[in-house]
Amino acid sequence: MNAIPLSAEIANESAPGACKRQHEQQASEPVAISQRLERLQPSRALWRLVVLLSLGGFFEYYELFSTAFVVPGIIKSGILTTATTGFFGMTGVAAYIASTFAGLFVGTSFFGIAADRWGRRAVFTWALLAYSASALMMVLQNNANGLNAWRLITGVGLGVELVTIDAYLSELVPASMRGRAFALNQVITYCAVPTCALAAWALVPRSPLGIEGWRWVVGMGAAGAVVVWALRRGLPESPRWLVARGELKRAHAIVRALELRAPNAEAGSMPVSHAASTQAHAPAIALVVPRGKKDAGFKALWKGKYARRTAMLLLFHLAQTIGLYGFSNWVPTFLMKQGVTMSNSLAYTFAIAAINPLGPLLALAYADRFERKWQIVLAALLVSAAGLAFAEVRAPWLVILCGSLVTIGATTVSLNFHAYQSELFPTRIRAMAVGFVYSGSRVSGVFSGFIIAWMLGRHGVSGALAVIATCMGIVALSVGVLGPRTRGLSLEQIND
């Protein structure tokens, strides 16, 4: 692979000479950039961008999913307790989980708009550094209040990053590879889960160099994110975002650099994808939106077809967080509640966590062949059924099997909804819209730990998993009934 960053090639594209004059002439016209993006064939340049974004997501997921693996160590250290006497006790595990989701809510709902205002690349970079620094501060805490406060701040950075990556990735790749791009993204990011689980299994029961193991686990993830920040120079800005801002010259340069690195470097002779060919015969699409346009703000979410999409995704997110994180955050606790020792519960959890990349890996073969909404529905039903079975089995191999099926279903839901929600809104409000609907999951996430803890204390593992199964049923119903189709359609065809 050519080691020259794409950003450098973009700079070369604007060098003096005939190429510069040609691009200036092109930039003076309101060309539909999306049509050229949709004509791009999968190339090493495009897949490289997917990998770079995914490396940022790797450490984001490492931090996000670390809860289940470090909580036993934090309890052991005496900072947190498994349960509290009051429903909203601030010294229990539920408060730690609530702090995470409260931060995620602030990040997605109040700062999600940042990527629409300042660009995908800049926000991706600085959010990465922000949550890494906050996670390092969390490592230094010795009481519940300090730990939960810095966990909340870490969650803010994570929330901004989650929104930005979804918008960023969906805008860089053509419809013909969007599903596979999100699948590869999730393969890489979900590799963080077994990585964190393995680190926790090796370190949490111990105190290397006199430092508690859970602190090592959190610190490793925060330090790794700084390395990814150094790789940001290889990422260009989203051409679609630039067009929406009226910066046609920069958008042309980025798209042209991608065209030159495509399998067939002559853009005019590239095979035309289904999305590009149908879009070419559709009425002209106005991609440049005046900054003062009234429907570019929050009200746009509640107009026309977007009102139904917004309502559907809010209902989806309110339920999916309890279903997905309600299981992943509590697996070790569920096992210990059933009499498994902490060491063995972490070992079982690692075995289940190792399956995380499998769902997205399998999806690479079919992600763009089947309608996205039905993939979400079937995967949600799998989580519901396997979760109920998990509560009833006791043999180690059955525990791991049921847990693995839940994991495969959960990661399949995740990779599809990340792609799906970013497809359903136009570029001018994409990050804001994704942030707003995503904030619904953070609201339910704040209460998910308290709900699961309450059910676990009164109705055992079976009661807690029944709540999870019900929530996944709501996920399947909301998307199945209200979700539009998106397969094979460009972002502009879906929205304009």
C-alpha cells in the first residue's frame, strides 16, 4: 500500500499547473459530488480510510465496554459496591454505569452538532484526545464520587466520538460498500472487547507493581488512543460535508484524489454502481444548502418523513441500550450471582467476549446483500431468545454458547444500526440528528444499571434477562414496522 497519506495526495492535486486550473474550473460549478462518490469502486484507498476511522473506534469501544471487566476489581478495591440500599445509591455499580451513560447523553445530545459545525475530521481528532485524558484521570481516583465524576466526563468524549464516526464513515464510502464498510469498522472496533477482557482476566485479580489491576486496564486503553490520534493525518475531510458548507474546491480535490487511486483511475470510465446510475437519471439534487436555510436545524427532524424516522430511532435506542448493555455490562455479575467465582466468571466472560468480532466478520459476506432493517430485526430476536436461555443453563459450554449467540446478535444489531441511523438523515444535519436519536439510548442507559440491579436483587438472573429480552422485542418491532429501506441507495436518494 502506498505510504503517502491521502491528505498529501490532495495537496498535490491542488499544485500549480493544468490540474489546478482544471479543478478551479470544476470548483466554480455546483457539481453533484455525491454522484462521483457513488461511482467509486472499492479500493485500497477507501478501505484504508475505513481502517483508520475504525482504529479510533477500537479504543472508544475498549473504554465503553470496559465496565463489565473492571467492575469486579473496583468492587474488590472497596470503591464501589455490588448493590445499595436505595434504588439510586451513588456508591454502587449502577451509579458507575449511570455516570457513563449520563456522559454519553451529554456528548451525543449537546455536542453531537459539533461535527456538523466544525467538520468530521477535527471533531474525530479532538474527541479522541478528550476522552483519553479523562480516562487517565479516572485511573487516579480512590472514591466513588471522584470515579463517577471522571467517568461521566469520559462519557462525554465517547458520545461525541460515536456520533462523528457514524456520520464520517457513511459519507466517505459509496452505497455499494456501505454495509461492508460498517461491518469492517465493527470487526476492528469489537476486537477491543476481547482485548479488554483478556487484559482484565490477566490483571484485575492482581496488583502489578502495587497498582490495582483495574487501573492498568483502563490506563492501557487511554494511552493507546493517543497513538491513533497521531494517525489522523491520513484522514481527509468528508467531501459531502464540504459541499454542504459550500467548499466545492476542497471537496473536488478530495474526490479526485480518491478517483485517481481507484482500480480504474479514469473516473469517466469507472463502472457505474446501482446507486450512481439511478441517481444520474433522477432530478438534479441541490447539494449546496444555504447556511440560513430554515430546515437545517433541529426542527428538520420533525418535518415530513424525518419525523417518522426520528420517532422510530428514539424508540429503538430507548430499548436497545437496556438490551445490549444490560447483558454485556452484567455478564460477570450474572455468573457470580449463579455461584461462579470471580476468576472463573472473568474467564467465561473472556470466552464470550472473544466472539464479539465474529458477528461483523460474518456480515462482511452479506451486509450489502440484504435489507438493513431486516438484519436488525432478526438479530434482535436472536438476542432475546439466547438471553432467556442463558438464564437457565448451568453447564460451562452451554453458558458460553448462549452468551456467544447473544453476542453475535448484539454485534449484528450494532453494526447495522450505526450504518442505518447515519443513512436516514441529510448531510447538513446528519451528526446532529444521529446525536439526538442516539441520546435516547443514553437516557435509558442511565437507568439501565439501576433497573437490572433492582431486577437482579428481587427476581434473580432470570428476571434481569427477561427485561433484556423484552427490550430486544421492542427493538425488532420498532424497526420492522417503522423503518424505511436503504439497501443500494445513495445518501441523497434516501433523503432528498
